[in-house]
Amino acid sequence: ETSSIKVNDIASQIADNVGAALNATNALPVVDRVLTFHYNRQSPKRRRLITPVSLESSASTMSDISSTSINERIFDSEGKTMEDEITAEHCGSVHPESVSDDGPASLSKMVAVLCEQQLFSPLLRAFEMFLPSCPLLPFIRALQAFSQMRLSEASAHLGSFSARIKEEPSHLQANLGREGQIGTSWISSTAATAADAVLSTCPSPYEKRCLLQLLAATDFGDGGNAAAYYRRLYWKINLAEPLLRKDDELHLGNENWDDASLLSALEKNRHWEQARNWAKQLEASGAPWKSAMHHVTESQ
């Protein structure tokens, strides 16, 4: 009896909700009530698009439907159901490029979040199941090994990542369902994003320096841009981090130096060798530092 009462209560709640929805729909103007449904077949989930139609078109549509038996299905001249026919104007309401970009972008964010939280095991299982040939697998294994301070193992995995991203381009076209493809640029950017996420959670400057040293020796398949970036950060943490300086020979204090201030401080304290090395790293980063080495030489 108790279960039947509960079922009756649920049924009455559903009936009340349906009745309220009908009343709300009936209260709308006639133009807002008439909707046509079109199916976007370009998306694997077949998203349904709702578009309002005018009164004239709705009247003609209703007359066409009333002239057809309810138990019959409407077929076009080629034998396909009219439900499968998508006109160009309705397909244009969802851009294929935006749909294809959603998958890789979401996957990249997921990789970064899981790496930041050090949830490497479920991330690796997901890649092994759905993208077993993706070069990100050895990179994630490297981050996992580093999180346990198994540095030699992490270095080996990063070497495998660099080799696969250079020598096996067929691996870089792993299909991501029906929504797009994974390419070299996505692999490089996702790997760098995951590395940055792990760097942000390093508990000590020593561990951060260890990871930067590993990343600086890694080929990300982007022409050396990521490696140069991590190499510059490695040099900077060696020079500017007070806890990593031996006997504090540079006498730079405990300030948080930016790139230009660090170079100026090295020149001011006449540490010319370190200043030249730092200027060399800055020049490798791009145009704004094109004459950094020349400036150090002139200052000396």
C-alpha cells in the first residue's frame, strides 16, 4: 500500500507538471507556439535544432500533415525519410568547424586539470582505451614518473615522446570520434599545457628546477619553441631563486625578478658570464631581445 501511494504521488506530480507546461504553452501567442524540428546529422549526437516558423508556413505544414495518414511515413523521391533531409539553411545554424574544435579543446582542458590534480592513472587508462597510439601517452607517463621523483624514468618517457612526435607522423592523426582529428600542433600545445599545470603544483623550487631541466631537453614537435621557453625558465630559476643559489655568489637578494630586471641586476653586480648566458636565453625567445648580448658586451 505504501509503494502504491508513492507511485500515485509521483504520477500526480508528473500530471501536474505536464498540465502546467500545457497551460504555459497555451498562454503563449500562436506564433511562438509553432515550432519545427530539424536534426543536425553532422553531430554524432544528432543535436535537435528548434526554429520558429511563420504562420503561413505553419498552416501549410499542418495541412500537409493532415492529408497524410498518421501510420504512414513520408518518403521523398529517393526513398529516404524526410526526417533525414537537412536543408542548407538549417545546417548553417551549427558551424562544423566549431563542432570539430570542441572535442580537442575539451580534451586538452581535461588533460591539464587531471595533471594538475596528479590523477595520472585514470587519464592514462582513458588514453589507452580511446587513443592508444597518441604520443601524449609517454608524456603523461613522464609527468607521472616525475611526480614520484623517478627522474631517470621520466627522462626516458620524454625521449619516447620526442621520438614518436618526430619519427611517426601517422600517430598524429588519431581520430577523435567523428568530431575532428588530433594533429601535431594540438599534441604540442596540450603537452605544454599539462607540463605548466604540473609546474604550478611543484612544492619546492628544487622540484620545479628538476622538471624544467627535463622539459628543456624535450622536443615538443613545434620547432623548438617550447623547449626554448622551458630552457629560459630553467636558467632563470637557477639565477634568481634564492634557495637554489650556492653561497649566494650573485648577491641578488630575495626579490622576484622579471627578465629585464634580472639582466640589469647581473650587469650591475658585474656578473658578466651569467649576464651573457642569460642574454643568450633571452635572445632565443624572440625579437624584443635581439640585441641583448650586444648590450651586455657594451656594458662590460
